[in-house]
Amino acid sequence: MLILASTSPYRRELLQRLRLPFDCARPEVEETPLDGESPGELVRRLAHAKAGAVTAAHPGAWVIGSDQAADLDGRILGKPGGRGAAVAQLAAMSGRTVNFHTAVALRRGQHALAAVDLTRVRFRALAAAEIERYVDAEQPFDCAGSFKCEGLGISLFEAIESHDPTALVGLPLIALSGLLREAGYAVP
């Protein structure tokens, strides 16, 4: 049994690409960063915590936990939650390079595997009107960094540097495929 410890439609859609049967479960995990915690440490901790929370209720299942954080000059940018915060995030990232840390953990009982991906996104210089048009069109309020790269958000960038293009959407499938193979799954 394979369970995705997430209710994110983005992660669910990505995991479906691997054509493995799975269920989804909501992990009840507090996601507030700890004092002094780096973005990479935060996403690794939360990916493990999400997988662990669901593993407790499904001890025989392999559980996938994942988390992502945007990092602008060492400052963690979370999900904006609304229009004003999304506009402010995109304005702050305009003309800058932002690091996106995405962790995935695979766990069954006490056996845990994990990987972290770093994706660098270079934003082009964005005019205020462009930002507002984008935010109104796609309403990326539930996305770290206030954009959907799989949609219109791609027009905001000059470049993306990544080892795994799915990591920026929220679930690094290249890394996860390796973890699943290590756990005994036939992928593909």
C-alpha cells in the first residue's frame, strides 16, 4: 500500500504520472519554521513529519511526505494565502533569483528514505501591472512563491535551473522514483 501524505492536487497529479496505485491522507503537521531553521532543513523536517504522521495511522504502508519552501536571500517565503501577499511576493522576486527547496520522504514504520531538490528560478523584471494581471488570472494563493510554473507562471521567468522539473511543482519525481525503487517498487 502506498499513501501520499498530502491533500495537494498538484502533488496528487504528479504522483499519478508514476502509474502506481496510491491513496491520499491529510497529515496533521504544524508547518511553522523553527527559530534559525534554514529552508532546506525546514522542508526535510516537514517531509519526514508528514510521512511520519500518516505512517502512525497506517503502519504497514509506504507513505510519501513532501514539502517545499521558497528562499529569497535566506528568508523563507510561504504560500501567500491571498492576493495582496501574492503581489508582494512576486514584486520582491522581480529581477531576482529565488531558491526553491523541495524535500520528499518515503517511510514505512521506522524505515525512512529522503531526498532534497534545489531549483533556482530567475525571475525577469516584472512591472506592477504584469504582476497584478498574472495574480488575477491564475490566483496562485496556495503555491510557495505565488506562481504556477506549469501554467501561466512560466511567463514570469528568465530561467529555471533544476535537476528535476517536477520538484518546482511540489514533488520531485526523479528522486521519488529512486526512493520507490529502493523500497522495492517496480518503477516503471
